[in-house]
Amino acid sequence: MKKLKKMVNAHRNKGNKKMLKHGSYSIAMTALMIAIVVILNLVIQEIPSKYREFDLSSQKLYTIGEQTEKILKNLKKDVNLYYIAQDGTESNDIEKLLEKYEEGSKHIKVEKKDPAVYPKFASQYTSEQLSNNSIIVECGEKNKVVDYQDMYETTVNYQTYSQQVTGFDGEGQLTSAINYVVSEDMPVLYTLTGHDELSMSESMKETIQKSNIEIRDLNLLTEEAVPEDTECLFIFSPKTDIAEDEAKKIISYLENGGKAIILSDYTEIEMPNFNSVLENYGVQPENGIILEGDQDHYIAQNQYYLLPNIESHEINSNLSSKSKYVLTALSPGIKSLENVRDTIKIDSILTTSDSAYQKTDLENMETTEKEDGDLEGPFPLAVSITEDLGDDKKTQIVYFASSAIFNDQMNATVSGANYELLSSSLSWLCGTEEDNSISIPSKAYDMTTLMIPASDVSFWSIFVTAVVPVGILLVGFGIWLKRRKQ
């Protein structure tokens, strides 16, 4: 009996030692796995976010673009980004954006300033009350404030009469501010006045100023010539003709390597002096209004609300790559003249379809349908004009045959593409390798649907609900058999 009892105790002790051995092994492996996961997580956190995070948003809200990357790469001055935010109220969008900028250049330093801890810090840079989550950009003695409110675009929902956020412009505003504080000089855009020209809307001004271009008025009736510091001349659809002397001053400026954006509209008023500027560069507006015969090239059953073709051109590279639409209206065509200097090159930027036609006798027009005598398309609606003058000098002009293209409502209809065209036109005219004009559009908060084929849905459903559980059971059963044999 004693012998049997001793054998049972020995077997039990052997089993206990075996269980203790397996239990210790399991605990050690679990602890090791936890340690590996913790260490791996710490290591991953030190890896730049561009390598450990993937931006799956359709508008790439959390990714900086090529233009920003280029500016950050070419930075030669130290830039401080002071993030004004109270603890616990930080914006996730802005924090991620600042992280991208700091990783993009060794010259960028981000420093958070809590207004509760540093109540007088922001007053060193601005007398205005800053919104929470604003950024102050500083380089040497120059600085610029990027207010939180300016980084988000909002519209009114007329069903609920409430504001709703529709876009994030953090990258555009921040890159513009960095470019401003590191730049020695600001290019100046002079806008011609005195002929009942159209006024720029606030949105249009913001688009131009975002490119770090200063806007000034110009009255050529009182000035002897176009100012020497003019980077670009802007003529915004005058309703009355300019004086002959003004036309000569504009032509003289352009013939010496000047740059200009010119817009006009259909009018029955004779404007020989204004037209002489255009004719000196081989173009003139047609006398009439274009209607589209192709349904894919107009909207809302209005054949004169045109969706033109975006032609292959340096100005259009950003628009065409994103398959966007531009909208204009009530536009004449642009006619190229025959007797043009060989040094002048005229390229189309926007054109109608082949089915477009132009009504020239608007007073007696009885139908919008195409009739005998109507001019047949296609028609250029916007052109670029370049004249090589030698000695690294050239004249550059962008001409739009309708001012409607830079109307806020038109721009909103095509989700800001019209003002993107304005920005890229200014960049083409004013931008150089040393002076990068900023043309970064805001990123819309569009909701897109992820489309998964039915075959993929079936495969992953079976895989997750059947294959994975069965696999886990088989692995568990195998481990149990192995331990049992031991």
C-alpha cells in the first residue's frame, strides 16, 4: 500500500513539475511577446510619419504636395512654426500637418505655445486676437500669422442655415506663409483702374495673395509709365475704352518683357484702344457670344454656360492631371490675326468643342439653335501669348475672353477649379526658379464610396467567417496533441 502511495505521489510530483515547466515557458513567451510589441511600437513612433502612416483620403488631406516638398527641400533659412493651442484642444489635422513640415526640412522647427502658459506670446506678432490652433510663422525679422479660421473653408447650408466645413487649406496657407517669410521681395500685381473695370471679390484677392503677390491699383492717366516694380499687369474687363496714351504705355511695358493677365467681355461699345493692345500681340475678341452644341460642354440646359476643353499647357498641368472642369459663360471666341510677328507664339488654354457656334447678331437673335451664318467652332476661350525678345527677356500674356470665369459663383460650381486656373496663370507669369509662387488649392472634404466587387466580398466573408476560425482550431488542436504526447 505504501509502495502504491509512493508511486502515485511520485507521478503527481512529476506531473506538477511538468505543468510548472510548461506554465513558466508560457509566461516567459507571453512576457517576451509583450516586450517585443512595446519595443516595436516605440521604434515605429520614431520613424517619420511618411513611412509609417498611409493617407487613404481621396483628397490626400494628410499629405503634403510636390510644391511644398520642393520649397521645404530648398530652404536655406531657419523657420519657426509656433503652434498656438491650449492643452487638450489641439486639432488632429493641424498637428499631423505640422509633423509633415518638420520632417520635410531640418530648417523647420515646430514649437507649441499654450496661451494659458504664455498669455503674451502672440501679442509680439499681432495685435489681433488669435483663434485657438493658429500658427505663427517666423524667419528672422519677418513673420506671418496663419489663423485657424483661414485654414478651413466653410459654406452655408441653406436647408439648416448653419455653417459647415467644406475644405481644409492648411497646406496652402502654411506653405504660402513660409515662402513669404523667407523671400526677400514680394512680386507686385498692378490692376488697371479708371475705366469701370470689375472689382476683385475677397475670394479672388485671397487667391492672389496666397501666391504671395501684392496687389496695387494703377491709374495710367496720372502715371508716366507702368511702374518698374510691376511683376504683372492685370486688366479686369474695362467697360469703357482706355485712352490712346494709356494703350501706348501698356504696349511699351509689354514690349520690354512685361507680363499681363487681360480679361474682356462681349460689348457693343467700340474699344479701339483696348483692342490695339491685344492686336499688337496677334489676337482680338470675336463679335458675338458662343453657344455649345455638345451637351457634354455646357451645364444646366444653358448652352452659353460653357465647360471648355482644358488644353495641354504648362498652366493647365495641375488641372488636367486631376480631371477637373472649368466653367465660363457669355464668352466670345478669340480670333488669331494673320499678320503677326514671327517671334509671337499663341497657344490655346481653353477651347470649345467642334459643335460650338457663335451668334453675332444678338439683337435679332430669335433662337439659340444653330442657324445659317453662325460662325462654326471650335473656338479658343483663353490663350497664352509669348514673345521671345532675346537677352533672356520675353513677353508673356494670358488672355481670357470672358470675365465670368473669375466669378465666385462660377468658381464654386466647379469646386474651385477656376481660381486654381488663376493661381497657375499667375505662377506661369510671375514664378521663377528662385521665386516660387504658391498655387496649392484647398482640399475638399468630399465623401467617396469604396467600391468592392461582389466576388471579393464573398471571398473575404468566407475567409473571415470560416477559414480563419477553422485554421485557429486546427492550430490549437495540434498544440494540444503535442503537449499530450509530452
